Amino acid sequence: MQLGMVGLGRMGANIVRRLMRDGHECVVFDVNPDAVAALVAEGATGADSIEDLAAKLDAPRAVWLMVPAGITGQLVDQVAATLEAGDTIIDGGNSNYRDDVRRAAKLKPRGIHYVDAGTSGGVFGLERGYCLMIGGPDEAFTRLEPIFRTIAPGEGTIERTPGRTGDYAPEELGYLHCGPSGAGHFVKMVHNGIEYGIMAALAEGMNILENADAGTREAEHSAEVAPLEEPEFYQFTIDTPKVTELWRRGSVISSWLLDLTAAALQENPALDGLAGRVSDSGEGRWTVKAAVDIGVPAPVLAASLFERFASRDEDEYANQLLSAMRLQFGGHRELPAGDVLEAGTRKADA
Amino acid sequence: MQLGMVGLGRMGANIVRRLMRDGHECVVFDVNPDAVAALVAEGATGADSIEDLAAKLDAPRAVWLMVPAGITGQLVDQVAATLEAGDTIIDGGNSNYRDDVRRAAKLKPRGIHYVDAGTSGGVFGLERGYCLMIGGPDEAFTRLEPIFRTIAPGEGTIERTPGRTGDYAPEELGYLHCGPSGAGHFVKMVHNGIEYGIMAALAEGMNILENADAGTREAEHSAEVAPLEEPEFYQFTIDTPKVTELWRRGSVISSWLLDLTAAALQENPALDGLAGRVSDSGEGRWTVKAAVDIGVPAPVLAASLFERFASRDEDEYANQLLSAMRLQFGGHRELPAGDVLEAGTRKADA
Amino acid sequence: MQLGMVGLGRMGANIVRRLMRDGHECVVFDVNPDAVAALVAEGATGADSIEDLAAKLDAPRAVWLMVPAGITGQLVDQVAATLEAGDTIIDGGNSNYRDDVRRAAKLKPRGIHYVDAGTSGGVFGLERGYCLMIGGPDEAFTRLEPIFRTIAPGEGTIERTPGRTGDYAPEELGYLHCGPSGAGHFVKMVHNGIEYGIMAALAEGMNILENADAGTREAEHSAEVAPLEEPEFYQFTIDTPKVTELWRRGSVISSWLLDLTAAALQENPALDGLAGRVSDSGEGRWTVKAAVDIGVPAPVLAASLFERFASRDEDEYANQLLSAMRLQFGGHRELPAGDVLEAGTRKADA
Amino acid sequence: MQLGMVGLGRMGANIVRRLMRDGHECVVFDVNPDAVAALVAEGATGADSIEDLAAKLDAPRAVWLMVPAGITGQLVDQVAATLEAGDTIIDGGNSNYRDDVRRAAKLKPRGIHYVDAGTSGGVFGLERGYCLMIGGPDEAFTRLEPIFRTIAPGEGTIERTPGRTGDYAPEELGYLHCGPSGAGHFVKMVHNGIEYGIMAALAEGMNILENADAGTREAEHSAEVAPLEEPEFYQFTIDTPKVTELWRRGSVISSWLLDLTAAALQENPALDGLAGRVSDSGEGRWTVKAAVDIGVPAPVLAASLFERFASRDEDEYANQLLSAMRLQFGGHRELPAGDVLEAGTRKADA
């Protein structure tokens, strides 16, 4: 069937390619004419404006937006202005599901359907397919299902879950109608929240392995830092790149994120050039705020988010204050001087 | 080659089967004669005591112990008593790596090698193979490598990590010599610590999805519990079993633990009969203690462990005390009565 | 000076009493006529409606609302309808500071000042005074300063901070103009977030003391729960009520919350009748959400909030799911059966 | 009565002063003869060796050690060599309670009592007194009680806990016999664990206040960092030194640690010269390990410890690895370039 695509970054362009391969017809637009030209060369119909794109689609139209979350709002308005009752806007970006709820409510009186399609798959989606978490009215979902089925990975080579039989359900093909508008991005949000937690679990564990040789390093003689107890048990020099590769096969924690970790360490074993200032992009924050709103404990997901904040030194004032308090109550200096028997309480936290 | 196996529970027996399939010769012992008989029927040589097992092996002997961690210590002593210089004991169970370090040191004067083989793979290992994390002397590792290679999953169907070429390295076949005695169980310990974190991330996320309908439930009118703000954003009824199935394909968090979650929810969608008192079995604890020892932050791994403790109500005294404090400073009752305008500060935390 | 008070619950009534004692004149209203009558008997002027209250105040009027957060919004509207330019509404309840920002903006065109006064002090405020965190326009703060000074504790018996000299600053007397409308409740919100963290630190610590005798209890022989290592180090029966009393004098953690803990344990040493379902009342949630919004790590504050959620079993689905996963990958039952040597991997987390 | 003191650092010397003021007789030793001379000038009896100190004490002797934890072990041995049955060694330093248990067991056959006295009070102890948490045999505690009573703060000016009547109990005077050898340092360990949690709660909260102006700063246009939502709610410039001073009076979180925070910010409002690399000194670590051992959830105490580790960049490898993973799955660069509509998924976490 036919789809309009606005936003031809890597992900938008690859979705178009995946659709065209499967025989769908795509009308494409981007502010960058080169991006349009590239896909036209591959068989898409180009548009030179949003109005042009709408004009080139047959009613009922479907326009997929694949743009940064920050500009989705204005683009929804722009696109909606060119549409009519029965048409559908699909937001495939990383919008906050709350914006979906608001936008759907705003478009409803005009009879325009709003579908949010949380999309996971990263740079590998072109070949591997994109996992789609979809929110929106039944009618729109049903009409667009062929599009979703093409974009999704399909059954793939993954083993079928025991107990599932007969025809493959949509979720087994990699797309799911999760509920009304907003439900798709809600599920995608939680997906990314979980992703933060898994990434943090891997990173913390690898950090322990990387420091399993702590007992071999010269003891710190500082009176301010607790000395390593039982250094004899921390004498291991672990080859962390090899361990991540090992765990890919047969272990309980084998996972795509582990595959990526192994690939990263194969490519750059010493992690050269990485300062470790870890970005976050909204979904992890929204997940924690949602958990807080509905009273669900999420200590792991929250901790993984806060670690990212701290990696960017957002803990600086707190840490300075801790040092300042320690200085007050015990005369603890950050850089302690070293005399011994006299020191009495220097090591104490009072 | 030849291997003695002591402990024919599910995992021990399946390792024997995997070895025999690949042409290795196994001498087996268990306190349960039926377990021995079953494997004899499949081609193993049975032993009726540890002494008998040692007698039936050719020097240099290799005896694999696959028994609960609690009895490994005494069994190592028992087995060692039947061995001689050049022989090897392999502990394939879930021992604390510290015990490995101690045991290896104790056996060294007698010339007996001690190898610790952290083994992951669960009930699926017979077919899928077991991921092996191995510690011990080079000599013993090298001699026993054919055994490890058979037990391990091999290259399998998993895609090769980009950048790896030529012959498969051991870690690509699912076994790795991680370092001296103790290193294998150290890596296995951290592996399980990570596993706790990943499981918790999944469980917390699914709990948020399960409660995405919080806004549809009758508002709690209690003055003591914060009311749900913006209930209009929590109106989703998410089919959590379908979501876990969905994420198996194409999503960033696809993983074996997710496969198992989907399988669990397929089998028992309402989680009937599960009280949610989650056990833990040592490795998660040891991981957190190791992180604390070497000064590595592990908030996610620790939080996942503490959630398990709390699931078994180990937080009870703390919670009672919190209620008691609240009662003191604000007259907050656990079960508040309901008058309104008068209530003034009832809802306050002072 | 003169103040109108709406809401004569414990806190509202005690503020009125504190004001009258210091010579201020109070006009009071509550939906409960008995509450009005009680204060009239102590010297207040009673009002039988909000309109009546406004009529009995001289311009520029100041009306303090001390009502549950849930009804503050409608009451602000009601009161504002009776006021005119130059008058001031003070919200002394536990409103979300975001509501203050919105309400102030709404009242501004009419020339009505909106002041938010975060108020801490609990049941002890009548004697001890209330700590006041105030947001609002300079003009309103300055005019009402005599009121704030009376409500606040004053310099009290607390030792002066080294380096402070001369006249006492407002913050040394227990009230502070924190910034524009909303700033007062923002500071109060964070205050309560910190309170959650301190309470949790105390409760967790006391729980460790309460269980310092873990090594004396009969060992659990379960294959599913990690046995206590080194029980010889957990043989202490600590008298927790005495310890909290002890720490009140001379220790680094002496604090008002510790005083309350000691009082609670003196009154009810066994914490009889407390189920440990800990409520929360909004500020802790808002604090965590604010931290997430602005990218500030707050793992301790978040953990203390999530512990309260978990105390009310909001972790149930997550825990059931963890048990379900464990059942899948290792055949781990929640209530394990007990055979030994055969058990092989039963205790494992695979 | 008579006491020998070994270790005349600030805390040891001040304890001696406090004892002499109250009429006790002190024999003192330190490796630094100047420290000895200073106290001799104030009335103490000097000793020039441990043997000399023992010789100058009457049986049954009591020798208090106030030295860094790292050298306590050897000093206990040295002192014990000069003592005889019926004598007592008191360790007033910050030893791990496990060492107390071991040392007491070792000295028991010789009839020497071992008392561990966890001591809190910091630089203010000379005037304020020291809170004493005491472990050891009843006999030794009872004989030394006059010493403990003098060192402890006494009833002080702190209000009596409601319900307590009659003579003051030891815990009301600031010292407590907590149990057998080790119990004193166990309670002190948990005390310090709680202290870490309280300090972290304060520091995190103040960090939120310090960043309450996040909405006023120029928006970050990075595609990699989540933009601040609703900047209109983060427009407050909070005077954090004033806020800490404010909370000292009448607020629920008033506490000695808050007093110290206010003092620190009064002295150094901009926290100049503090890098925020926060030390830790053992007790926080031991507390978390004890909680893990006995299965008590302690997420707040653990988080406060891990924040300190992270403040010293012990999270570096983990963070680098997170950046490396992000680079793999989404092509996320740490320092993103800026084009817009094209960017498609750049902001995504895939």
C-alpha cells in the first residue's frame, strides 16, 4: 500500500527502503533535498513540501513522521493542516506518550487518526526489521497493518515460545497494537527504561571484572580511603573483551546488548577516546517519572538513570557538600596528610 | 578423553551425556545409586564410591564435582584423598571463588590441580551447551580443553562479532580460561550479579506496564496516600505477555531472559500460584560484597539484590519503624480517617 | 497585625494561637463551626463564610489557607473572588509548587498577591514554632514579615552557627523568603524529600541492628536461599530502643527524627500493631520527579521513596515475575524440596 | 579511677582531658613524645613505652587504645603482652567488629578482657562528650562504668524522651553496653552507615535546590541530551546556605549534620577548593556487607556509599562502556553534531 514519509534520516530512509522492497509505494519528504533525491533514485516518489507530499497521496492518506522529538509537535500541526477526515498521521519518533494523548485528542474532532509507533532496532533495522509498539484507534491500526507487518522483523530465526501454536500472532512478527493513542510510545518508553537498566547491569558487572586486580595495585596508604581488605582475593586480571564474547554463547545473560558490548570491545578494547559522559534521551526519565506517578517501585531503572547523570558530573555540588561536611565534623581533608599514631581519629567518620 | 563425574543431578547428568555423545569416556558416581544406574544404561562406567571412581580412572585423573555449594568443601577433601600428584579436581558448582582460592592453595603442595568451572546454561544446557568460565593452572586447563570444548555450546548459530576472523577463539566456542584458581567462579559470580540486574530491570519495567491503567481505578480518597496526579495519562491496559513476546524480535532488549519471561507469561499469564517471594543463591550477594570491597559502584546490582530481600519481607522492621516515626511527628495513622477541611496537616509529612 | 485563617485543623488552629499569643489579630473560618467556636473562645474573631471573613478584614487583606492540598485549588478561587488588588493569599498547606506558579500567574492580573509558605513543624509547632519556607512577591513578603516572624520558632536555644554575628537574619529566626511564588513550596518539597531519605537511612540501619542476631537462628536448610555465611559474626541481640536513645546524645546522627524514633520505640518497643505499610504524601514523589527533570542524581531520595511503595506491596507483580523467570531457567521453585547430593544445580541461578 | 591511654591524637588527648577534668587519673603514651609532654603538663602521668605504661597502672589495669584502625591489631598484641589476667584492653578506635570478635577470643584464655568502645563525637567531643557504644564482658563493663560515664555527654540539655522517668539510664547519659565483644563496634558501624545515608540525603536535596534554576540556563541544543521539559518550573535561584540555616530551626530535618552543613556553607558558601572526591573510611562498607550477609535490604545506605565511590571516578570504566554500547547500537556519539530534521533517530536510544 501507500505511505508518505516525512524525515529521511537513517531510520526514516531505511523504513522507506524496507517498505519499497516489499512492494509498498512511498512518497517522501525531507528538508534536505539530497535525502529526497537519494530515495527517489531507489524508487520513491519525491515531494518538495509537506503540501506536495499530501497532494501526491491517495485518500485515506497515511503520513509517517520520523523526526526528532523536539520538532514532532510543530510537524504534526503542519502535516495535519494538509490532511482531511479519515487520514492518519503516524509518529514513529521518540515522542513522550503524553504528547500523543494530547495530539490525538486535538486531531480527533477533525476525524484525523493519530497513531504512535514506538520503533526499536537502531542501525540494524534495515536488515533485521524494526520492533513496533503501536498505539491508536483500531480502525487506523487495521488499515495500516500491512505497513507495520513489512517494517517489523517477522518471525525471523528466533525460536518460537513454547506453547504458541498455529498462525503467528502479530507480536510474534514484531509489531503489536498496544492500545489507544499513546500506548505505543508508553510501551516504547518502558522498553527504553528497561534498556537503561540492562545496560547499567552489564556496565557495573564489567567494571567489577575490570577491577578484579585491585589487590595487585600498590596499597593506598591514605588515612582517608578505606584500605582494601583481603587483597589476596582480588588478584585477577580479567580479559573483559573475551568475557563478553564468551557470555554470548550458552549463558543466561546472552542478549543483543551483550552482543553490542562484545562488538564494542572487539573494536576498541581499551575504550580509547571515550570519556564516559553518558547521554540520555528522555525515555529513561519518563519511565522513572511514570513509575513515581503510579507508585511502582523502580529502584534499578532509577539507579541506571542517575548513574548517567553522575557520569556527566551532575553530582558535583552534592559531592562538594559531602566533602565540606566531612571537613566540619572530623577535620577530614580531601587530601590527607600522613602521620600515623598521632592521627587518632583522622580516619574516623566521627 | 576420560572424566570422572561426582554428582548426577540434572546438570551433572546432562554434562555426562553431552560428553559421551562426543565420544568422551565418563566414570560416574552419586550417592543415589539410581542416578548412577541411569547413566550406566546410557554408556557410562558406574562407580559405587569415590574411591572406586578414582580407581577406575587412568592417571592423570580428572574428577568433576557437580554438587551443591554447601557440600563441595567436604567432597573436595574426600576426592583429593583418593588422588595423586598430577591429577585434577574440577568444581563445576556454584562455589564462592574465595573457597576456590583457599582449596587450590591447600591442594597445591600435593601437586593436585584445582580447576573452578563456572557453568551457566540451566535446564537447556544439554542441547544448547554450557557456557564455561574456567580458573586454574595453565597446565590443567590445557590438558582438559577437549572436555571443555565439548561441554561448551560451540560457535552455534549466533552471528560472529564484527572484526573477528580466522579460527574461532575459545571464548567464541563458549569456554574461557579466565585466570588462576578462583577466576572462573569470580567471572561466574559477576555473571550472576548481572543476571540479577537484568531480571530486575525487566521485572520493574513490566510492573510499570501492568499498572499503566492506574488512572482507571477508583481514586483512593485516603489523606495518607498521595493521589494519582493526571490520571488521564494512565489509562492503558497493556497485555504484558504479548509485549514480552513482541520485544523478542528486533528490539534492543531482546535476550534470553526476555525469551524466558515470554515463555513464563505464555505458560501462566496471570502468574497464578506465585507468591513473589524471590530467592537468591549467593552469587548476587558475593558480587555486591566484591564491589564494596574494591570500591566499584554497583547501585543497580545492589538494588536488584535488595528487591529480592524485600520480596521476602526482610524490610518489615524498617517499614514498621517508618510508620512509627510518621505516627510520632505528624499523628499519621497507617489507616487514616477521613474528615476533610479540618484535616489541616493530616496529609503532610510535616 | 491582622490575618484571616481558613482551615482550622490542628496546624491552622495552632498557628492562630501562636499569632494571638503574640498580639496579632485573627479572623478565622472553617466548615466545622465547632472549630471556629473554639478559637473564638480563645480570642479570635469568627467568620461564618469566606465572604464574611473577607468582609471582616481591613485592606490590604491577608488570608492564610491551611487546608488539604486536594482542595486548595478551589479554595484559592473562592477566596480570591472575595479579595481585591493589593490583598494577599497565603497557602500554608502542602501544595505542589507547580500549582503555586500557576495560581500566582492567574491572580497577578487582578493585583492579588500569592504567597506560598511551606510549613514544617508537625504536632510540636505550637510550642516550638513552625519553620517557614516562603515564596512570593517582595512586597507581600515584606508586609507580612511580622506574621512570619511570630509563627517561626525564633532563635530558640539552638547554638548560633560559627561566623554569624550581629542581628539575627530571618533564616536564623526560622523563616526565609526563598524566591518568587512557588519557591517556598519548592524548598519545602525538597525538605520533605530529604526527610524521606533520612527516615529511610535510620530505618534501614535499625533493621540491620534488629537482625544482628541472624547467626543465632536456626539455619535455613533451603537449597533456594543463600545460607548465612560466617554466622559467628551475627550473634548480637541489640536493644534497638536503647540504641536510638543512646545516639541522641553526642553522636553525629543526633537529630529530631532520631528523637522521634526513640520516642516511638519508648512508647511501643515491639512496634505492636504497625503493619509497616508506609504512606507517602506527594512531596517525596515531586522531589524525585524534579531531580529527574533537571538531571540531578538522587538515588538515595528515590530509593527511600521506592521502599515506601514496596512496603505497600506495589512490587508484587515484579516479584511474581522474577519467581516466574527463575522457574523457567532453572526449575527453581519458590518452596524448594530438599534432597541433597542429587540436587546438582538446584541452588544455582544457572 | 585510673586509665591508661595509648594514642594521643586529637580524640585520645581530648578523652584524657575529659577524664582528668572529672578527677580520673590517666597514664598516657604516644610514639610522639611531644603529645605525651603536652598532657603531662595538664596533669597526666607520662609513659615512655607501652611496658612503662603498664608498669605505672595498678591491677586490674585498663588500657584504652585510640589509634588508627590499621595498627590496632599489632598494638593490641603489644599491650596484651604487658598485661595479666583481670586486666582490660579497650579499643576506642574504628575497628571492624569482626576483629573485636577475633581479638576477644584470642585474649580470653589469658583472662584478659577485651572491650570495644565505638566512639562518636568528632572534634566537638571534648566539650560535648562522646557517645559510647560498648561491647565486652559484663564484668569489665561494670568495673569501667565510671570511666564511660565521664567520657559520655551526660543528660545534657536535650529534652527527655516522653515516657522515660526516674533515674537516667546509661543510654540517656550517652553510653550503652550493647552486648559481648564486637557489639559496640557493630552498633558504631551501623551508626556510621546511617550517617552516610543522612549525609547523602542532605547532599542530594541541596543539589536539587542548587539546580532549581535549570530552566534559566541556555537550553542545550544537543540531540544527545534530553532537553529540560517545562523550564518554566525551574526558574528559582535558591540561596542554599540560607536554606540550611533556616532548616535548623523548627523543621523536621533539624539535626547535627544539618548544623554542620550550615556551618560549612557559612564558612565557604561557594564550596571553593573542594573537588568533591568524597572519602569513605570502612564503616559504610562494612554496614552494606553486613546487610547483604544477613539479607536485610539497605538500598539507601548502599546508594550513599556508591555515590562516594562514583565521586572518586570509580565508575569510569562502566561509563565508558555505556558510551561504547550507545555508539554501537545507535551511532550515538558522546559529542553529537547538530543537524536537525535529517537526524531521524540520533536522539533515540533505539
